[in-house]
Amino acid sequence: MKERKTGLQMTRRDWLRFMGVSGFAAGLAACAPPGAAPAEEAADAEVLVDRWTTGLVDPDISGTFRIISWEGEGEIDKFIPFIEGFFEERYPNMEVEIESGVPWGDYWTKLPTQIAGGDPPDLAWQHQSRGWVYPDKGWSHSMQQYVESHPPDGWPDDWEPKMIEMSTYKGELHSLPYGWVTWGLFVNREITDSIQEYPFPDDWTWQDLREIAKEATSGEGMDKIYGCRIPIFDKTLWAVSMTWGADLFDTERTRGNFDDPIVEEAAKYLWDLRWTDGSSPTPGDEQAMGLGGEFLFASGRIGMHMGISDIAARLDNAIGDKFPWGIAPIPTGPNGRFGYEGGAQWMIPAGSKFPELAYELTRYVLSNEDILPTLGIEGSLYPPRLSLAEYGLPKGWEEKIPNAKHALLTLGLEQPTYYQYFTKYQEWSALWSKWMDPIFVEGKDNIKEALVGLNNETNELLGAA
Amino acid sequence: MNTISTEAVQGRPAAGLGAGTSPMGTERSRLLGNLGSWGLLSLGGIIMLVPFLWMVLMSFKSLDEVYTFPPQILPNQFLFSNYAEVWDQVPVARFFSNSATVAISATLGVLLTSSLGGYSFARIDYPGRNTIFLLYLSTMMIPFAVIMIPLFVQMRMLGWINSLYALIVPGLFSAWGTFLMRQFMMGIPKELEEAAEIDGCGHFRIYSTIIMPLCKPVLATLAIFTFMGFWNDFLWPLIVISSRDLKTLPLGLAGFQQKVALNTPWHLVMALAVVSVLPILLIFIIGQKYYVRGIVTSGLKGAA
């Protein structure tokens, strides 16, 4: 029986006609002058709700958009109204689920498990220490194409260049910074004013710090006042070594440089603060006092506390009227000042169900000059756009803490070299602990031997041995 | 049944050891020995109790008192309002109900599966029984970190991510629980089972009416351990649960602690910690009698 032909069936001849016409049309389109593709124009005309949407996402899209962060409620609360507002106004069918307050250590277990297990969140808080790790393992979605086709406001000139550098791996942008910080010396003026006039001079050095700390140290046991509190970890050693002219690694992070005499000198300097001068509390001292970090400074027993800028507002609350305090820049030296720290970003985990939407949200929140001042003030992180950076310092600080902006922000940005984390950094941290904890935690004095040991094993790990 | 000789209880010296000593001397050395033991046990008890007491006392202090240096033991004023405040700030009831749902369901499940497994391994003869038991037991040697991702994938495939099923179901089968039940059941006289068989009972009848009533102590032990394990579990719930509404108490506690960096309200965190410990304390107090007996009997009779 002959099969009946319906209107929807296509004969071979029809097919050839269709292909011929399509090919002709495609040829004409290819000859058209460069410019916005007609399809994209159409998409823009149909889909764009406002300047914050890219046209890449269907406004009727529905589902649950998941965000994860290590930040606790107090810190993340400032983001929530903007995130929710973004979806309510533009994608009303989307639900947003924000998981916050994941403890820092567990965050880095949970997120990779979710990614490896095929159920990642759509947007995640990223930290510079993992900035190379996630792209290297293929765990983060590149933002490069999105940034090129739909750049954030002020991109790239108004964006803190080092933060952009940190977010870039092998030429591809993998995250967008939401905030950054600098180092400073928080000074208890009740202790230091009689030794060093405030504000501290810009050109003060690590040696000056040691002398002031020695002079400011007094008392014994539970009543002891410490001239300074310099936390010792790889970044501190890096900052002092760099000031004196040596990096801990080569530029590409493929070889260690811990056997450099300058690095040894810097390590000895830090060791002396704790174990020779007794002017910086040892971990044992802090344990005995039952206080550590910022709390110790806020208790009034530390002359100069080395900390990052985002603790400033919280310190202000903790200190209250207990004593007058100020901020000094990180000491300088022959090779300059290394008071720039880095920051944190938003990234799109690999496997995100809504990567375009994640980018749109990121672009909206993190480049929007109506939003960034709020994020800065409440969290004390400098917003990523340079023109808005000063919002990272609490309001009214120019009068209250003279020199704060100059010491933290201006000088911090003067030489924005940062400690470059590398893909095997987490594994390497175990080596640091193995070789340096006996020195800086327990007070053993075989510094050179330990640095050589660390260097050898570092090179082995990095494949440079 | 285990009996402890009265001689041993009264501390009668072994032959030769106390030979030639007067009854007074024996009494004195026994007293000294007891004092030494009690002293050591008290010291151990105090070491165990101090952190707990510290937590309870901190839960009644103000935040300023928490940070007072040197630390003071007792609060100036017992602030019961801390408990009300934490209740206001955190959905404690929700966390509590999630934890209870997970811990109770999983405990009941583990009791059922472990007792069935233990019965099979202890009372039924079949080829390869011991090999299967050893294989099952060997799963205890695999660290959780190793199975975390495969388990997560399984849960995703079942659509159970971010649901309480993911917290309950994977824990329903416990090699350790099966081992404990098997060891206990192996000590139950075979004659009881044979008598039941003569009366026409099948395996399930023997299991439910003969063996299970005799297993109360070990069931109590297993129940307490399992409940505690699920109640305190942190890592797995952290990985599979994202919604605040589904968080268990340990997750809620961790989140609350993170709430404000540097300004952690430790007095409130401690109040929440006290609340989270209460059910375990209650269950332990209720089941203490069985708990101790279960450990002793399963441990001693296991080799029988």
C-alpha cells in the first residue's frame, strides 16, 4: 500500500531546496559588515530587562539558585537584600537558597565534594588561597567570555588590578573579587605614645618596630605587656623577606628559595621577637592568657598588633573607650613595603546549573556603585572598584583614627605585591608546619637547618628537586 | 550468668601475697589501695567534668564576663535569659526536631538491621557465614573520607541531597552494631533456641520472642551509641544539607558560632551547646543500667 504523504513530510527535492536557500542566506549574513549580530540584537531587544541583565538568560527561567559561603550571618546579611532583589525584579520564577556560616575548614571539604559529586551550588565564595587550585583542577567555570562580552561596570580600569590578577589563571578570569584587604599595625597609643610619636612615620622599618617593641615590653607573667604581636606564618616571613629583597619562591612558584640568606635573616628576626626579646607573645603565652589575635590587642596588653584592615571596625567595637589607638603602616625596607594582602571572590563552580545567571548576579552585585558602598562599610573589606575603595574604612574614621586611610589604604596600594598562592599550596602547608612549627611555635633555634629542610622538601613537592 | 565472688569484692589477698600480714595491716593496705583508686578516679572524673561544667557556667554569664581576664568561674548573676535569647536568635526547635528525627529513626533502624544481622551471623549456620561476617566487619576499616564522594553521588542519584533521608538511610546498616549484637547473641545458650524449635518456632519467631528479649542490655548499649553518633554527627550532614530548615543541632551550633566573626556570642553558643547535650544526657541516665551491663556482657561473653 502506498504511503500517504502528509503536509509535514519533506521530499528529497524539498530538502535540497531548503538547504540551498539556507546556504545562500548564510552566505549573505557572512558578508554583512561587522557589528552586533542580528540574533543578539533581537535577544537584547526581547530579553534585556535592564542594564544588569545580559540577554543570556531567559527571564522566565525557573529553578533554585544555590549560593554557598563561609561567611556567617552577620557578614552575609548585607549581600542578601541585593541578591534577593536581583531575582525578584528580573527572574521572579527563580528561588534563591543561600547557605552561609559553613565553618572555614569544612567549607573546603564540602564544596569540592559537591562539585565532585555532581551537585554543586551555582555560586560560591572563593578565597585567594584556592585561586589557582580550583581552575587547575577544573572545578571552576571560566568567566572570561562573559567578562569580554558583558563587562562589569568600570571594567577593567576601575578594578583593583592585583585582585584581577589573583582571579586569573592561565589567562582566564575564574572569579570576580568582592573585597580586598591590606595589612597594618594596630597601635595601642597608651603603650606606644611615650616611645614613638603618633602617627608613625611612613619610612619606619622592621628594625624600628623591634626597638619600639622591646621598649614597650614590660612586666612578667599574667601582667606582662607585649610590645608587639606579629603572627608568624609563611606570609609574614614573605613580607619581611621581600622588604629586605628575597622572595620565598621563584616567580612561577616552581622552586623554593628558603635557603636564601635574606630569608634566613627574616626568619631569625621573627624568631627573635618571640624568643630572644620576648616582645611578641608565643603561642604558649597566648594559650596561658586564654586570649589570642585581636582579643589580645583589645584587652590592652599589646603595643602593636599586626592585622588586616577588615578587623578595624570590629576592633573599634571590642576596644570601645578602653584606650586610645591608631594604625601604623607595615614597616618598609630597602626593597619597599609589602603591606598588600589580597581578598576573596565569587566564583561559579564547575557544573553550576545556571552559570550565565551566576555571572549576571555577580556582575550586578560586585560592580554596582549603588551597592558596593554598603558592602564596604559593613564588612570593612575594600570594595573591588578602586573609586569606591575608601568605603572599606568605617565612616568618620578620618577624625577618629588619624592616619588610618593613609596607613592602610594609600600605602597598602603603593606597592601592591601579593603573596602568590599556588596549586599545591594546601599540600605545601603541611611542609611548612613540619619544619617551621618547631621553630616558631616551640622555639627551637636551628633555623637554618629547618629552612634548608623545608626548601628541599618544597622543591621535591614542586618537582624542582 | 556472671557472678563476682564475694572474696574478690572483699579484697581477700591472693595466696602468698598477703601471707604473714596482720588483719589490721591488710585492712590498712586495702584502705590505702581504695583511697588511691578513688583519688585517681576522682581526678579523672574532674578532668572529664570541668569542660562540661565550664560550658554550663558560661551559658549563664554575660558576654563581658566571658572575656574577663583572669577568668572567673561563677557568673556574677545567673542569666537564664541567655537561653531565651538563643531561642529567639536561632530556630532551636527546628534544629532540635531535625536532630531528633534523624537520631531516633536511624537508631531504630540500626537496632533492627543490626539485630537481624547479628542473629544471622550468630545463630544460623550457612556456608560462608564467617567470611561474609569478616567482609562486613572490614567495612569498619574504611575511613569515611574515602566513601564520602561515592556516597554523595548515590544520594544525588536518589534525589536525596538536602533531605533528611540522606542523613538517615546511609547509616541504617552498622557493621559495628552487627558485631556487637553477634557477640552478645553468641553467648545465649543454644538450648533455648532448640527448645523453641521443638515447639515449632521458625527463625523469625525465635529472633523476636526468644532472642530479642534477652538482648535488652546490648540493645540499650547499641541504642545509646547510635543515638549519640547520629545526634553529634557533623561532617556528613554539613555536606548534604544546605537548607537552614533541615539543619541539625551541630550544624546550627556551628553556624551560630560563625555568625559574627570576632564577636562570637560565646555565652549564647554555650547555651545552645547545653541544649544540644541534654537529650544525650537524658538518654544516658535512663539507659545507664543497661548500657554498662551491655558493654560488660557483650565484651566478656563475645569469645564464648
